[in-house]
Amino acid sequence: MKSGYVRRFSPVERLLHWVNAAGFLFLLGTGLILYLPRLSMLVSRRQLIQSLHFWSGVGWLAALALVVALGGRRLLATARELDSFDGDDLRWLRGRGAPQGRFNAGQKINAILTAAFAILFGVSGLLLWFGEQDTRYRFASTVLLHDGLMYVSLLLLVGHLYLTLIHPATRHSLRGMTLGSVKGDWASRHHAKWNPE
Amino acid sequence: MDSPAAPEQEPRRYGRRLFLATVAGGISSLYWGKAAWDHVTGVISPVADAVSILPSGGWRIYTISGQMPQFDPSTWRLKIGGLVEQPVSLTYDELRSLPHVEQVSTFHCVTGWTVDNVRWGGVRLGHVLDRARPQASGHALRFVSMEVPYVDYLSMPQASLPDVMLAYEMDGKPLPKEHGAPVRLIIPEMYGYKNVKWLQGIDVVPQAVNGYWEDLGYDRNAWVGRSNGYGT
């Protein structure tokens, strides 16, 4: 590691992030073709896109499960960090600037919602797929849940991309998720309570 | 207010609560989601049509083949045949010269989405059928789409419901390609898969049998809210 830099994300954390990102973007693309009439018209091979969307969704969740199994204890430790909110986190969420750990409270919430949404996308997607063949799996609200998740995820993604690509104070964090390390002085400013090894 | 003197509390495990609450809320919404959404859109609809602010306008386009049928006004005909006294073949202009009707009705898809208040323009099915004079032995109609092999059937009583129509206009404009140009069947009482798009033929037949989706397990009598596992 270059001097002055500290390691923020382990290889398995980065792998989990990028497997999730790649799967999500592919699913978003194929999903929008199914969802937006204008794109449906351009492509118009609904069966093909529907199969691609479904099977890539299955692959996405399987790949995530595989990385989680691979990560084992190391990812369990990450999950514990995401799970715990202290007084500073709550103050930070109320907009009263408080020192933060390796993850700030917003990043914790984003990660937790992303994980919960992956499960809900999976459940509602399976119900849509099997509901097309069997009325026992058909609920009037499945499509609403699947669409709603897409809209909220899209909002989270836009915020996430803004903070990681554009906002000057935070965009250095992209280095942490690509190369793994960030500048030590940046870390102490943004994540004062975090003590990198 | 947080007092600086207050002792720092132990970290709380809010993360797992948020996770579980989100998953539980999402899964339980399978039971309450649509009712809640209908309530919300009902409340704000005087201000804005909630569905129309969605980029899709609330519609999603289903096709069963690789290519949407192309409408060519010079070659397209609507053929009414089968058990009739006088087979009829209508050009697009001839269809449009029949008595024009408009209606506003709600479109329900069996997969759970709904588009409220669609303004359809076209002709009553009865006006078209009368020209061919169906025989007494014909108890049902077969609607044939240009999208092969899509067909579906209605019994005569179903086809005689007062708001059944052949729509060649939607929301004041010629029916768009993705909605079945030049003309589609509209039967608001039934789910969308009975509302055959890209119509090219109507045959009077002895009885209704399975259409395209019914062969795949959907109900022949696709009453909204009373079929396909809903309300039963």
C-alpha cells in the first residue's frame, strides 16, 4: 500500500459490492426494457428479455450468496459494524455532524436497505415468474412491490453515484471500493472514530 | 436535545431491526400493497393522475412473438367469417366509417397492474357483427390477432356486454402500434389478455374454447377480480 494510505475495504467486501453492482445494473437494464413501453417497442423480443431478466436475477442472488459464504467470518464482522448504531450515528443522522466509524450512518442504512431489497426483489421476482404459470403464486400486489423496489433502489443509486463520483468531499471514497485503500488524512476527517490497522 | 453531559449509550443493534422490518414490510405488502396504493392514488388523483406521472403511463407492453405486427393500411383487412350469412372484409377506412363511439374505461392486467380511465374510440362490436349476420348455431366469437398464434374467444353473451368495443383510438389518437394498431378488442370487464390486440379477424364459432393464454393455464372467463385465483 502507498504510504499515507490506509486499507478501507477488504477484497471480499469489494467483491460483494461489485457482484451486487454488476447484477443490479444488468437487471435494471433488462427490467426497464420490460417495463417502459418505449423500450419494449425498440426491442420487442419480450420472451427473450424476460428469460434473461429472470435467469440473471437467479444468478445474481446465487453469486451474492456464494460471496457471502466465501467471506464467512470476515463479512460477519462487516455485518456487525453495519448493525450497530451509537449515539454519534444518531446525531449524524439528525444532521448534527458527529464523528463516524469506518461506515457513516448513511452508508450503514444504504447497505442494510440494499441487502433487504435484494431479498425482496428475489421473492417478488420469483412470485412474478411462477405466478405466470400457477395462480397459487399470484398476488395482486407483487408487481407493485417489484416496481416500488426498483424506484426506491434507483433513488438510492442516484444518491450513491452522486456521492461517489461527483461530490468533491466524498468522491475519494471510490478509491476505497476499487483499489481498497484511501488517504489516511481523508479517513481521519470523514471517519474519525475508525482506527485502521 | 442531547445533553453533552449524558453518558454515551451503548451502540444499539438498529441495523438488524431495519433489515427485518424492511423485509417484513415488503413481504406483507403482498397482502396490503395494492389496496394502499389505490387509496393513495385515489386521494391525490384530483390533483394529479398518479399513474400518468410514471414514465410508462402505467402500461406495460406484452407480446408473445419476436416482432410486433406491422399495420399497413393498404393491405390490412378485418375479416368477419365463420358461421355467418355474409362474410365481411372491412378496410381500415370502412371500419372508421361505421358509427363512432367513445368510452372511458379502466384496463386491468391479470398480473396486477391497472390503468385507470383510458379513453377509447372505435365501434361497437355489434355494429360490425350485424353486417355479417351470425347464424343461430354460432354461440361464440374467435378473435384472431396478426400476432400469430394469438387468438382468444368470447361467448356471445360476453361479447354482447354494452361496453365491448373494437377500439382504433386511444386517448384521442390513433391506436399506437404497441397497443395493437390498427384495432383491438376492448372488454373492460375482463383482464387484458382477452382484449386481443392487432385484430385481423373475427370468426363466429359454435362455442368458446381455449385461447392463447388459456392454453397456458389462465381462465377462459377472465372476469376482473373474480378469476385467475383472485376473489375465489
